[in-house]
Amino acid sequence: MTANSGNQALSTNKQLLDWVDQCAKMTKPDQIVWCDGSEEEQRRLTEIAVAQGVLEPLNQEKLPGCYYSRSNPNDVARVEHLTFICTPTKEEAGPTNNWMAPADAYKKLSGLYDGAMKGRTMYVVPYVMGPLGSSSSKIGIELTDSVYVVLNMRIMTRMGKAALQMMGDGNEFNRGLHSTLDVNPERRFICHFPQDNTIWSVGSGYGGNVLLGKKCLALRIGSYLGRNEGWLAEHMLILGVESPEGEVTYVAGAFPSACGKTNFAMLIPPKRFHGWKVTTVGDDIAWMRVGSDGRLWAVNPEAGYFGVAPGTSMKSNPNAMLSVRKNTLFTNVARTKDNDVWWEGKDGEVPEELTDWQGRPWKKGSADKAAHPNSRFTSPAANNPALSKFWDDPQGVPISAIIFGGRRATTVPLVVQSFNWTHGVYFGATMGSETTAAATGKVGVVRRDPMAMLPFCGYDMGSYFQHWLAMQSKIPMPPKIFMVNWFRQNAQGKFVWPGFGENMRVLKWVIDRARGKVGGQETKIGWVPRPGDLDLSDMDISEEDVLEATKIDPVEWKRELEAQGEWFDSLGSTVPKALRLQRELLLERIK
Ligand code: GTP
Ligand code: SPV
Ligand code: MN
């Protein structure tokens, strides 16, 4: 590529031009290319990516418009230990985030950015998070030297001219700078400057580290903006449940990474629920604001799915399988002889021979996984057969229920409804996942992941809980809050609840409760379905497993509440008194 062969700036916004110029002076790219988001551009960039070996075409007959990418084996997931919140004080970032002083972070990363784009192209990627024309949406510009990032951002966000139009001459946009550098973990940092609406990412080329609109802007910076502006930026799926009569109820749900959001958002109800339909609004992130009608309204800031491939099959998630048949980028999955994709848990026979995610020959029966466990597909929302009519609606959808779900082998029952908003916030604040017998010596150790936001909250966790509590007074008609657990295990380590499509049975109770259509039974930890309330007909599950899945064991719960107290202690003095009081009340009840 020749020097100065870039294109004309697509904006006359002075602040934007100055900032791009500043970043170019520091990183010294050979050329600057402004992205317009057009199909022509996508074709051109795809050709460049193929020529560079960044993308490889897959079998175009089976998978039209699909390409394959392999990341550096040292760069296969988000790096929480290298992710920093750079607020003026450490207290603002709180005890659960890594912190660097802004001046130190800018200095350190400036050193790494110096000349980092020599011999490379700097792409200027304008994008909108949220529906175009929505007052909830936010604009970002990502400067990146990775054509892979550009092509992924084009699927995951509303990318191109529309963002520049929305921005006009304004100065309110997120400034994201990304350089892949030499993909060395020693020189990898993901730094957030909430006060400056700025993100600096170096040394990675993968997922949430580099698709800056996603976790960095929509959650870490988003949560900070949400607190200041009175809304919620959450790691939540959004789905609609449509009854045979056509009544639609919207539900948002927080589950930690790789704990089932995409699966739940695309759920296909079992035969028993003939006439019922679940539609997807979003599978990972929800931005929620109070509407003029007093309800909580949610938009999905994203435009695509960056979904976990392993475990995805026509049995577990048909809508995801149908979504990845065209115009999809696959990263770190395995490949078949005829250039199709494969991963553990995909339908059909395990192929005799594959090329694994590192490009090595792989044979059936090998102890190594052929696809990386965090291998992913990037596909446009428009591909999803279950896509909600309202997924792109500037107003969003009104949320009737919020579900918090951890991955708990013990203690937490299939479903519980909170007594009230504060108790519901308590559910979210204390959720987590348990290490299982698979990890020696650590059975039953719970890693808390409040609201599934532990790696994504851009400020102090106790203050975030306080923001959640304070939202109550702003929402005249708040959603009901539930806690679920699809992952309870029996003594043999087997999941007692079949999950996936069968989760519809729980979802049905949740929406009926939210609409006041069904009763419940009060227990010491919340409301649960009465015997018979949960529709278990035509289901392949033993009575014993149902009991195990729904059991509330006072001994386990006493231990749990004590552990929750230690969790709050670890978060320090900003944990709201109301949540500590909530714990004491629950402990009194359980004793
Ligand atoms: P991120 O994209 O990382 O935020 O993940 P996610 O929350 O969208 O998780 P996803 O839906 O991709 O699910 C990840 C894995 O969880 C799947 O491969 C399944 O193995 C498992 N899983 C999802 N739903 C269920 C369920 O209902 N029951 C059980 N037992 N496992 C599930
Ligand atoms: C998650 O880890 O929750 C993801 C994947 O959704 S990433 O975009 O890499 O954060
Ligand atoms: Mn996620």
C-alpha cells in the first residue's frame, strides 16, 4: 500500500478532524481511510483482508458471504487483568476494577502508540450504538489499524455515514483508539477514561478488547453515562414473548459471559407451547430508560451478534444456526475438509479430520478441542429468523420483567421472584457462579458477578448498586425482578434442569407473574411457583430432578447469606445500607 493513498475525510467536524489528526501524528499510519459503511466498501475491505491473510473465504456455496479468521493463540478472549478504568481517583473505579491514573495511562499508552501504525492503514470507523434517530443512542469513532475490526464493527454496529450525519458538528462522541500493535500480552492494555468519553486499546485483536462499541462503550463508558444521566446500561439480553392471542411481553435478562444470554434470547418454545413465540430484541446488551408512560424501556445498542460457537446446534439454538449461514465472520472455530466450519457440540457426526482453531491438523478422538472454547460468530441481527419487529425501534420495548441468572451448581433454585425492587436489586448484586467438582480443591467457591457486570461496570460497584436502588423512584411502573438458575447439578454433577427451549416453562411463569395472571408461593427467599403453576407437561424430566432443581435448602441458604455478607464487605463502604439490611432480614427469616 502506498503512502498517502487514503481517502478524503468524510466529515468537516473540526473537533473530529483535529482528534484524528492528533492520533495519526502519534501512531503514524501510512494512510488514513474513512469508512462510509457502504456495501462497496465492505467488498473492497474484505478483498484487502483476504489478500492480507486476515480473512479466508469459507465454502461460498454452503456459507455465502462467510469468512474465517484465526486470532493469535495468545489473544482469544477479553483480558480482565489488563482492562483499566482510568478515573481521577481509585475510589471512583472501585475495588472490583483495575485502576490507573488518567495521566499515567495516557503516558504509558502514548509510548506504545508512538509509530504503532507505521506501514499500516488507520481506518476511521464512525458508528452509532442504538437505533438510528433514537435519543438513547450514542456515537463513537473508532480509529483502528485492523481491517478485521472494521468488518466486525460493520456487523455489530450501525457503522458509516449515518453516524457522521448524526454527529454533525457536535463534540459529543466517544473517542476510541485501537492498535493491534504486535499482539504481545506484555504490551496489551484496554483503558477507559469515562470522564473524557475515551477508550484506548492496544495489543489485542480480539472481541470485546477491540470492538470498542461493545463492552468498552456500551457497558463500561455506558454505565458511567447511565449513572450521570439517570438510565441503566446492562449486560442483558432482551426478548419478547408472544402469546397465541398476540399479546407480547418483554423481558430483559442478565447472565454472566457464556452463561446463556444468546441461547435464551433466541429460544424456541417446546411443542407444549404451541402458538407461543419468542422474539429477539438483543442478545448481550440493554440500555434502559424510563419512558413518558412510566415504564422502563429498553433498546439493544448493537446491530449483530458476537456469539459463542461451541455448543450451538440445531438442537440447542436453531435460530443462531440459521443466523450464521450467510454474511457471517467466524473466529477461531475449526474447519472441515470442504471449508465448512465446525465446533464442539455442532450437529451431526464429529468429522474424522479437521483443521483446528490454530490451523493444525486434528483427528477425531483427539484430547484437544478443535474449536477454541471462546470461538465466536459475528452475524447481522437481520439474519435472525426470530428477530423482533421492534429490535430497531428508536423507542425500544417496554420491559415487564428483569431476570438475573447465575451459574450455580447448588443453592439457587430454578426461579424465584423478589418481594420488591430492593430485594430484586439484592438478587442481582449477589449473583454469581460456583466452581464445580471439575476444578480440584475449590468445590463450592462462588465467584460473584453482580448483574453479570463485574468485568463491565465503569465505576465503583457499591455506587452502581446505589444507582440501581435510586432508579426505583424514577420508574412509576417498574418491572418485576426474578432470579433463575438453569445450572443446578445433582450429586453426580449432572444438570438437573434440561434448559434451552425448556426454559420457556420458567419464562411463562415469569411473564404471567409480571402480568398478575398467576399465583405464587411465599418462601423465605422470595416468591416461587406453587405446585402446578410451572407447566411441566410433556417434559422429559423426573420428579426427583424437578424437586432438586426447585429446592430451597435452609442450610445452604444460611451459608449463602453469610458468604453474601463477606462479598459486601469486600466491596467496602459504598455498598448501600439498604442492601446490607436486606441481607439481615433474609438471614433472620432463614434462621
Ligand atoms: P456471552 O456472549 O459471552 O456474553 O455469552 P452468553 O451469555 O450469550 O452465552 P451463550 O448463550 O452463548 O451460552 C454459552 C453456553 O452456555 C452454551 O454453549 C451452552 O453450553 C450453555 N447454556 C446456554 N443455555 C443453557 C441452558 O439453559 N442450560 C445449560 N445447562 N446450559 C446452557
Ligand atoms: C462477553 O464476554 O460477555 C462477550 C464476548 O459477550 S466479548 O464481546 O468478547 O466481551
Ligand atoms: Mn456478553
